[in-house]
Amino acid sequence: MPEIEIHAHQEGQESNPLILPVSLTISILAVLVAAATLMGHRAHTEELLLQGHATDQWNFYQAKNIRMHEMQVMVDELAVLTNQNQEKAELLREKYQKEVERYESDKEQISEKAKELEKERDVLRKRADRFDAGEGILEIALVICSVTLLTNKKLFWYAGVLIGAIGVVASLAGFLVH
């Protein structure tokens, strides 16, 4: 049987030496885009969860504040109203005054916790912004590298690799935000 030789290219076409390295670069950039996207989504999800927790804390704070004002009204009413049993009225006033003080103390703790959650949320927002910026830059690098295959010009490949390196640095900056 005669051997048949198969050629990778047809007559008149020359092989493009950039196809393999550019395709490999595009594949790597695509993986990096996926990683930056994943990290950005996770950071945004954590940010939203913390915002929910902070909102819950502020709602709790407001509930304590309302209860404190109700107790203050009771203290004030007992102080100005004439009572048949002054001793019992004074005991009730002291009881409600202690409740007012307790609610005031609780409010401070709740407020601090809510502020702490908001600070954590802000850090996660900054982190997510860095991942999002890295993702966008990496996507631009991917497109520029793709142009290399259309134009056969190495300049686009080099530019894509350089922009991709900037995108990686931007994405890594997300891990440095504290």
C-alpha cells in the first residue's frame, strides 16, 4: 500500500508560528479571568451578607432605642403623677430607670457591632473592586491577544501579555486589601 502524506496546510497557505503560543496565552488569560471573576463574586457575596448583618444590628439598635424611650416615659410619668402609694411608685420608677440604663448600655454595644460590620463590609467592597478591575483588564488582554491571530502581528501579542500582567497585579491587589 502506498503511504499517504498528510500536510497540515494547503497549497498557498503558510503556517502561522504565532498560533500555538498565542493560543496558549489566550487559554491562560481565560483561566485568570475566571479566577478573578470567581474571587470578585465571592467578595461581593460576602459584602452583601455583611450588609445584611449590619442592617440587622441597626434594626436591633432601633428596637432597643424605642424600648428605652418607652421606659423613660414611664419614669417621667411616675415622677409627675400623684400616687396613692408613693413608696410603690418610687420602686417602679427605680425599676424603669434601671431598664433605661440597661437599654442605653445595650444600644452602645449594638451600635459598635453594627459599625464594625460596616467596616468589614467596606473592606470587602474594596477587595471586590480590585478583583473586578483585574477581571476587566484581563478580558481586554484576552481580546488583544486574539487580535494577534487575525493580524499575525506580534505587537498585539506582546501588548496583550503586558496588559494581562497588569490585570494579574490588579487582581492580586484584592488579596492585599485589609
